[in-house]
Amino acid sequence: MFGLLPSIGPWELAAILFIVLIIFGPGKLPAVGKSIANGIREFRKATKSDLESEEGKEQNTAEE
């Protein structure tokens, strides 16, 4: 499955960052980075709470 995705090397990463810099401009980059970080944080928080709720359900079922 992951064999279909090409590996991203340093030149590709630099090109992607350069394109992002051109699109958003240097003034907007901190805001874009902050919003991406908030999205990742919320995703991790949601998956963690889902896993904890599933574990709680499994423990309650095992106790009965």
C-alpha cells in the first residue's frame, strides 16, 4: 500500500515549502502553522478520547 507513495527527499520538501511561501507569503506562515498544529492537536485529542472510551466499554463488558 505504501509502495505506491514516492519518498519525499530534501529537494522535494524544499520545493513544497517554497511553493507554500509563495502562496501564503511570509506574513501568513505563522498563522498557517498555528492552525495546522491546532488541527493535529484536536485530532490526537479526539483519537485518544475515543480509545479511552472503547477501553472503558470493554472493561465494563468483561466485568459483567
